[in-house]
Amino acid sequence: MKERHPRSLNRFIYLFLFQFCSTLLPRSIQRFFSVVIGDLFYLLMGKTSVHVKKNLEGISRGKWSEEKIKGLTRRTFQNYGQYLLDYMVMHRLHPSNQATWIEAEEGSLYMMEALQAGKGAICITPHLGNWEVGGLLFAFKGGKLNVLTLDERDRDTKSFREEMRRRYGINNLYIDPKDDSPVAILDVVKALRRNEIVAMLGDRVESQKTMTFEFFGRKTPFPIGVAILAMATEAPVLPVFVVMEKT
């Protein structure tokens, strides 16, 4: 049986099932639903679950049992289901009800200080937590935010994501990781020169511009595009994390 690519599942989940449940179900039941969907991902995406399991084994470095690693792998997919569900209800998040959604917001002062130099700022985050929420919180403060992103193969998913961000004044900057020419990042440089924020994921290797470091006992390539961009523009780099408290 040929495995479906995770992106091929997005259209159905984003636009139908998750939208239905995020609109009609109370929050307490939504959590149960996200666990069920996470388990479904876990079962259908066999190759991906194997990769996740191998990563957790590398982190464990022999200290965790096979049963614990299997449980953490499954929990990873359940958390991803929660992320998808939260993504569908972000339109309900507003400055007036922010306190009911966000447990704590720390470090925003550093962002404002960085912009005082007039060279913009680069926000870098890993595939951890709900980075879309972080973008909304900054937009609520009146900041101009540009999100560096890869093109989405599914047109409906792309349209939904663009509309969600556009609603709060967040701009998408699409890049081709295979294009190493200076022209490819021209819009990014322009945004920084306008003293705006450029946000991007920093743990995805999509080009040859990498450096290898030891990470959890393994030689691991990390992208260095952020460092090159920061040195070229003199824009400060700020690490940003949006994590969910235990529910």
C-alpha cells in the first residue's frame, strides 16, 4: 500500500474535518478529538513515524526503553493534531481575549529594542509549538511581520494560510530554496531595510548552505542562511518559541 504524503491529507483535514470540529466542539472535547486525529496520523504515516522514532532514539542515547520511545512517538503525532486544531481556531484570537488563550508572554521588550536600531529583525523558530500564534501576538502590537515560507503544493491549503495571515496584516514571502542567487532574497532584504520583522523556521535543511555540528551525539547539518542574511543586513537575530502548557 502506497503511503499518502502528509501534505495530501491537509486539504481534507484543514478545510473540512478540523474546521467542523473546531467550530462546533467545546475545548474540552476538542482535545480528545485532536488525540484521535493524531493517532490516525500515527497509523497512516508509517514512514514518518519511523523517522520520528529514530530521532527520539537519538535523543535518548540508550537511556529510554523501547516502550517509552514508542509512546513519545505517538504523543508527537497527537500534539501535531492539537496544533492543527489550534490553527483552525486562531481566527477567534483577538487582543481582547488574548489573556484567555495565552498563559504568559515573555521577551517582547527585546523585540522592540532590536527594532530601535532601524535595521529590522530576524525571528527564528524551530518546528516546535505553534509559531503561527507568535506571529499573531506580534501583529496585535502593531508590528509589521513578514513570514519567510516555502510554496505550498496544495492550492486550497495555501489560500487558507494566506487568508489567515492576511487578516492580521502578516505578509508572506515565498522563497525557492534551490535558488541561491541574491535576487531570491531581495524582498527579504527590502523588508529588513523598512525596519520590519522577518520570521522563519531555522531547522529545515532545504539548500546546500549548511554547517555540520554534533547534535545529540550525531553529526547533523544545520542551515546557515539566517546567519548569512544577518551578516549581510546587520539585522539582529532573535530566537522565538511558542509552546503549549500541559493540558
